[in-house]
Amino acid sequence: MLEALATHREGLPLKELAKAAGVSSAAAFHAVQTLVEQGYAERHDLRYTLGPRFLELTAVRERHTVSRAVDTLLRELAEALPGAHLYFSEKMGDSVVITRHLTGTASAVTEGGRHTLPPYASGGSLVHLAFWPREIAEAYEARYPFEVYGLPFWRSREAYEAALAEMKQERGAFMREKELWRLKYAFPLFTSRGTFVGAVTVQWNHPGETTNLPKFRHQQKTMAREAAERFTHQLT
């Protein structure tokens, strides 16, 4: 019954619901009434749709699946880029927050901490601003005016817009750092349906290795892009 409703999100009349579920109309009526009472289905005039309880459970399951995929990605990058610090950030309320990270030689992904990223001046916030729907990005900028939070870092609106355009086009970019050996690469994660999930920032430092920085930058960018593709494929 739930599978039939999930396949027809617009809802089904009782007779069509019974046919889709392969049961009699009487059996379908009693079953769907129980689902309505428990919040797994809703009745709208003569049609039945999925209810809030079912949608809540689905959201929890999807979030668990995404979290596992994020953890796999962070571990893969940690193995490919020894010593790198890895952070996954997502939107929480009106801020961009780090919710998972794997740093240095740690063997397991750490959840929690809920560290809020500075607006505009972090890789995670730049990724989110690049791939959020316009209305969300505009609400964020209204909450955190660029002139107050972003200008001290970017020095000009033009420099910020250029970085934003690069992020959108390349789906990943190195952030500005004072020390050249501090390589910070940020990139977005998407599901196979194109849904934006969150951002990963890879901080990979190489003090004293300035002659090999082009090689390290190429390796870091390549590994990050390949990991992002595997993530999307995993969520097919």
C-alpha cells in the first residue's frame, strides 16, 4: 500500500490504490484507514497520499544514507592525501555549519562540534552560496551583509563574484591563503538527481615543500573530483 502511494505522489483514489496494491477495494479501505490514523497516509477529498509520518521516516533514512556516503568520501580522501584535514559542512538554520570532519592522522570521522563557518571567508560558505537556490542565497546575504562579513576577506565585491563564478563553473576551487603552502580546496556534493547536499573542504598543508606545490595542487584537485563523482554514483 505504501509502495503504491510512494509511486504516485500526486495521490490515488481508493479503487486505483486497491488495483495498484493488488487487493480488493474493501481491503484497501481498511488498510489505508489504518495508515491515515497512524500518520503514514492522508486523505484529500477522494484521493490518498503519503502522510507526514512516512515522509519523516524517509527523510531520516535519506540523511543516514548521505552521512554514510560522506564518511566514506572523507576516509577515501584521507587515505589519498596523507595528513589532510577534511571538513563537511551543510546548512543549519541560517548558517553554514561543519557537521563532520576527519583531521590529520585520525582514523575515524568525527560527528558533531557544530562549528559555524564565517560567511564568505570559508570554502564551505563559498560552495553553499554558489549552489544554493537564489532565494536562499539572498536570505543569507541579507542576514550576513557582504560589506561587513565578506569585504575584509575578499577586498572587493568583484573578487568575490569572480571566485563565486569559478566555483559554479568548475564545481570546486582553491581558496585564497596567505601562505602558498596552505592548500585549501572546496567542492560541492550532489546526489544523482542533482540535489545539492553540502560542501567538503580539504586543507592540505606542505610547509617547506614549495617546489612541489603544483604537483600537490593537481593531486588534491584530482582526488577531490574523483571522490565527488563516486559520492554521486553511490547515491544513485
